[in-house]
Amino acid sequence: MKPHCNGAARLNSFALVSYIPHPLGSFLDRLRCRLEPDSLKPRAHITLLPPRELCDLQRTEPPCDALLSQLANEPPLRVSLGPIEIFPGTNVIYIAVQAGFKDLLSLHTRLNAGNLECCERFTYHPHITLVQNLSQPEAERVAAQASELWAAYTGPRDFHTDTLTFVQETQDKRWVDLRNFTLNPVPA
């Protein structure tokens, strides 16, 4: 069964993400909708491989097969979230990753190779995007509001990345899930 993409044509733009589980993910989805009401309502996630064009989709090893072999022995990662921050220059408001930051960096480095290798526009920095496309004054105002709402949240602020999802962008700026990869827990 093909993933539903509302009839929009798919682009040569792929990424690997880890969706944030409920209840934290549900809270972050609502937070993003509140802070950026006109957004396309993406699911809260951490990106492992930022969007990239795949140069040769006809290679003998398709991208999903390459991911399957690279992720075969990867254990789930524990991620703990920190404060609201703003990326300088782009004014992207995000939630910082505290625990798990180095593990995510290391996994990104291992995965950004072979058929999936890409010269990325920005240095990889694990985070959860909340709002983007703002001026600096707007970003400062919205970040203050986000910080208040985040401080009031009483649920869990950590989770395990036990499933990664390979996604593809469509012309209408949405993302289609192509394949899930379950990470293997370390034997006891």
C-alpha cells in the first residue's frame, strides 16, 4: 500500500526522523499549532538526516536498504529535552536536546554516508523545531511565549528513539512516511 500524500507530487527530497511519542509528542504538536497557527501541522520529531536530494535513485542498493543495513545493530537512544532556544541567523525557535545530544550526532555521522551522504546546508544540531520563518523581534517574542508554555508542561521531557522513519517531501511541503526502522535494544 502506498503512503497517502493527498495527490501532491513527490520531490527528490528525503529525510530520516524520529517521531516523539505520546504524551510528549502530542503536547509538542499542540504547542507548535498554538505558536504557529498557519503551519502545516507537522508531527513533532527529531531529524536524524536533514532533507536531502538523493543523486542516484537507481543504484543497486536503494536508500531504504542502505538504512536497514546501517541501523540493524543500533540500540534505541534516550533523549531528554532542555530549554527553548533560537538559532541565530535563521531565527528558528526550537527545544534543545540535552541527554542524547552526542549519541544523535554520532548516529547522524554514521548515517550521512554512501547513498545517503549529503553536503548539508547547516551543521547538524539535534533539536525539535517549534517555529520558523520569523524576524528576529518576532522570534524573541514567540520564544518567550513558548518558554512559558514549556515551563508549565508537567509531563515527561524524555523519550527513547526506538523507531526511525524515512520520509519524502511533496510539492505542497508535506512529508510522506516511506518506511519505519525499529532500533534493536541491547541484550541484557
